[in-house]
Amino acid sequence: MSARRIRGSVTVEVIYATPVKQERYPVEVASGATLAEAIRASGVLRAFPEIDLAVNRVGIYGTLVALERAVSAGDRIEIYRPLLADPKEARRRRARRR
């Protein structure tokens, strides 16, 4: 049985990665839906309760965007985890060890 198409809808992907795996959630939302609405509709927040949209940044194809931005067909919505270490500080530590 195929999924019922929403009239005036777009299909997007919501992506979330942990250190051990990457999950992909294709979702169909109404035209004009926001990133926040698409993320909620995808089910990723149920699968990863540690995601807090007030804290985690989001982007489309690697470019940071606001949760209020409307999605477009084919968007790859990425939810970013907080960094474990400051990249500049990590580089400095590696350089000191050499």
C-alpha cells in the first residue's frame, strides 16, 4: 500500500547523525511548511529524544538556516549536534604533541 500524497506537498529528508550511525527520514509535508514542522513530522525527535530544537542548530545541505524557514522540495534538512571539542583548540593540542 503506498502512502497517500498530500495535495500541494513537498518531500524532504531529515538527517541526524550520532558518532555511531546516521539516520535519514524522508517526509512529505504541506507546501509552505517550516523546517521545524518537517522535523517534527519526520519522527526524528521521537527516535532521538536528546535533540532539543532550542539548542541544536539546523541546516540545509550544510548551510545554517532558521527553523522558521519554509522548506522546498528535495531539501536535505540536517540537525547538528553540539561540538564535543572546539576545533581550533583540538588543532592546537595536536600541534603541541608533534
